Amino acid sequence: MKYVSCEWIENGMDFDVGVYGSNIMMCCYVSCPGGGNIMLKRNFDGSLIDWKEFWKIKNSYRNIQKSGETIKECTGCVYLHQDNWSQKNNIKSIIFDHFTKCNCDCVYCYTHEDKAKYNSLKNYNVLPVIKDMVAKGIFIPGGQIGFGGGEPTMLDEFEELINFLIDNNFDNISIPTSAIKYSPVIERGVSLGKIHVQNSIDCGSRETFIKIKGIDAYNKVIENMRKYSKVKSENDGVISKYIICPGYNDNKEEIDKWLNTCKNIGIRTVVISVENIWLKGHRRDGNSEVIKLVEYILNKGKNMFASCKGENHVMQLLAGVED
Ligand code: SF4
Ligand code: SF4
């Protein structure tokens, strides 16, 4: 049936555990002008889900879109688009948003303000629910699976969860990682072309790593990313990212070291971003040194890597677009 909607309204869910509690949300997109944050189930503790109740709530939102209206919280969202949406009650896209554990302490992360609090939040194992969803034919391949919040490899169930997904033909799994801990299942998923693993290293030296990440683990991260990259020679699924953080790593010397190290360890895809708080305050700053650095990386990186690109909001900044 053709109407305007998004893949999260139709076939998505977000398991969210953080300082605001443990809930199942429609999506994880917090920058929607309408507010986003649509709640599908409050105070979720990992118990098996009553699917009749779940679809009653989810379909009440889908019906708004079907009627030609827009869900209030989704007003103005960039993800809304016309499509021919399936009317089946399936979940295809899931985000596991846990803010409960990380072995890093990045200066730009919102967990930085109180790391101990975030690292002590209570979590639950989601695998029993995922198994129930697959057994009932509710969760099917075809969408995107991702993680947000803390460090996925520190979750107790991480290896088992990802192995289960791979074994059940889910093949579009994105894993952002600090890469401090090596994960055999990431290696397996990369070798099968089912996992994209992204590490935001943000530097080219141990000294800058310590300043930004609050931990002395640069060599370990490089070693682990080298291992992931080596799994497959033609591998674009191992991604290194550089978030320019003014005052920490905004110089060509650091950037050159990063680019050269990525090249040396076999990475084929690099991504550029800019620290969010700085970015929000400099939307009109068309000639700043930071923007020149982004252009420098894009120009240099395109000759060194199979793919070198800026994140969407960075490209908008370059193009002078405000969102
Ligand atoms: S339209 Fe935007 S805010 Fe609404 S569910 Fe989709 S991604 Fe989330
Ligand atoms: S690795 Fe991610 S979750 Fe951990 S501190 Fe850095 S930005 Fe935050």
C-alpha cells in the first residue's frame, strides 16, 4: 500500500536502556523536529513481549500514516517518504541502544559527564526476546540492525546474540565499537560480509588518543582494527572514523598520521565527522579552519581509500545547508 511513512514506523523498534529508564521505542532518531521518542513499551525488563498488545500500539501509529496524516512526533522528519509499504506485522530493523557499559571515556560523549553512573545502569539480556521474535516469524531479514549508546562488545550476550543473527540470515549488521576488546563474532561477520564494524579513533597517535579517550589503548585499537581488516582483502566493511574535536585533534599532522595508519593496516573506508556541539554553534561558519580540515581530508583520502566521505551533517555544513 502506497503512503508516506518510514521504515521505523512500519517495521522497526529500538530497545533503549539509559538514564531515562528501559523502554522500547519506535526509533532512535532524536533530532526529529516533531520530537521523535515514540514509546512502544515502557519499563521493559527483557520479558517476552505480548505481541498482540505490541502490534495494537504500533499499528495505531501506522494507521495515522496510512490515513494521510502525520504522527505528531514525526512531523518534519527527514526519514518520512512515500513507499509501497507491506501490511504484514513484521520487524525488519532493530537498534540496540544500551547506555550501560563502555570501556572508553570520549570527551565528546554525553556519558563523559558521569561515566560511573552510566557504567552501573542495569541492563537485561535481549537474546530471549530476539529468539522468540525469530521463532514466531516476527523478526525477519531485510532491514538494518545496529547498536547505539555504549560499547556492544562489553555486553555479556554480545557474541551469542550476533552469532544467532548471522546464523538466521540477518546480513546488514552495523557495529560501532571502541575496538579495545577484540570480538571473534565481529571477525566472523566481517568475513561473511554481514557486518560493518566502525571505530571512531579520532587521532593518529597514542598521546592524542589518551587525551580524547581517557585511556591508554591506542596500540590495542590499531592492532584489533588491523585484524578485522585482514579478514578479507577486498573489505570495505571495516571503517575508521575521525571526529574532528577542536582543541584536541584539529591539525593536519594528526590527520596525516591517522590517514597513513589506516592505509598501513588495510582499512579501505574512512569517514569524517565533526564534534556535534562545535558543529551546532558554527552552522554559518563557512570559512572556518575546521571546514578547511574536512575538505583537506576528503581531498587527500579519496586518493588513498576505496571510500572517503563525510557524515551527512558534515556534508551539509560544507554545502552551507542548515538543518
Ligand atoms: S519518522 Fe522519524 S521520528 Fe518518526 S519513527 Fe521514523 S525516524 Fe523516527
Ligand atoms: S566509545 Fe562511544 S559510548 Fe564509549 S565513551 Fe566513546 S562515544 Fe561514548
